[in-house]
Amino acid sequence: MSRHVLVLAGGLSYEREVSLRSGRRVADALRRSGVDATLRDVDAGLLTALETERPDAVFIALHGASGEDGSLRGVLDLLGIPYVGAGADPSRVAWDKAAAKATLQKVGLPTPEWIALPHETFRELGAQTLLDRIVERLGMPLMVKPAEGGSGLGAQAVRTVEELPSAMVGCFGYCDTALIERFASGADIAVSVIETPDGPTALPAVEIVPADGVYDYTARYTAGTTTWHAPARLDPEIAERVAETAVAAHDALELRDLSRVDLLVDEAGGIQVLEVNVSPGMTETSLLPIAVQAAGLDFGDVLADLVEQSIKR
């Protein structure tokens, strides 16, 4: 029986255009796999549409707060409409990078040491003194990024003390809380996790090599600016540990259906978990579709299986 799936994309976040690209690709892939998929923006008419033309399931291709902070998922739970992806509460935790890192740390998963600093605290306690203490604690270089957000927006590697104030200002342009991490060097690795009847399964790891060394918004979504290796160029033993770490992170945050775990692997084979995404990009340059292809799977069939899984649940 053909399922009617509503693919939600767009919204009002900074990642709107990327979300629309993801949504179009998801809808097209589902249609090729025999699913009746309709693409829809998120606006004031959404609730009425959900109630009058109730879909069998929703596929959330929204990036940014509306698609990842659990709020929309909570509304779908209220309406009793199945959807692909993590539930509302786990999404809230994963969306808050500091909370997610604390959760991962509690179960013994390695993540770079960090400090989360709200903008208000930054102003009230004296910016320069506070930054001096952060440098004393974490050392240099540092990574500054929004505590809530994605696509590399507002993120900056800070290699000198002089660069730190401007990096903080840039970060606060996207989020009221900055996450300042001890910079970890190594190979940028992304592992997509999908749920199968046998449980969460790691797809082949994708190694990310941006042309200018920084995997920012431009490098993520502009063709020709980044090289990907799928599977990643890792020794088999390290690749296995990377996959196990990704699944462990997925489980620790109590996620379901799909996620993407971003990690760093250093020259000695040490692994650090950077963050976990509950609504991975689905564009032509996004990492989950690249991993699906590397696994020899059909993208549309994988998505259709996730839809069916959400309906049965």
C-alpha cells in the first residue's frame, strides 16, 4: 500500500535554503521508491493541513531550531502523527551541544573539553577577564561555535588570543550561548547511523577534506570546495571503533531512526565525538546520502524503510 508522507522543509532558521534542498531531495527519493511524498514548508497553515489531510507519516527535513530542538516533534506527538527521527525530548538534548556533550561524557565517550558561555554572562562578568580565564583553562587553539545550531554557521577555529573576541561576537550572531572547545586536530569523520530491524547500524564512515581546511557553511554546501572519502581512509580496526563510538553516541542520546555523529580521529587513532545531529542534511553534498551510496544502498529505499518503521512504531 502506498504511503502518504509529508516532507517538511524550509522554516525560518538560518538554514532555510539548505533545508529546502534537503526536502526536495528526500521527496524525490521517496517518490522513486513508490511513496506518495508531498513537500511542504512550515508556516501558519501547517496545523490545519495536518488535521485536514492527515499524512501516514512526516519526514522532517528541517534544519535549525524548528526541525531539531524537539518543538515540532512535540506537536506531532500531540497530534498522534508518526514521524521519522528522534523523539522530542532526546532532540532537545542533542540540539543543545553542551547538554549533549555532558551526556556523552557521562557514559564514557570522549569529547573535547568545553565551556558553555551565555552572551549575558559574557557581558555582565567582563568579557576580557572571562576570556583570559577560558584561555588559561583550555589553552590554545580553540574552537568557538554556537551551542545551538548547525551547518557550521557561526563556528570558527581560533588560533591566537587576538582572534578570540571577534570569534565570540560572530558566534553570538547565531546563538545566545557560545560553546568554546579545546581544539582537537585530526581527520574529520562523519558516521551516519540508521535503525534497522537489528538495531542501530553505522553506515560507512565519511572522511571530510575541505579545500581550505575548515568545514564551514561554504565547504558543506558548495560543490567543488570539499573532497569526501567514503569509506574513510582509516585502518580497519580504527574504522570499527569509530562505528562503535557512533552507535554508542546514538544510543546514549536515546535517538532513533537516523542520526549523524561527527568525530575527529587523531594520528594515534584516538577518537573524539564533536556533536550529534538528529536531522542530517540530505542535499547532494550532504554526508548521510554519501554514506548510503558507499554502503551500496538505494537512498529512496532507505528513507522508505525508515518511514515504514515510524508508522509501525
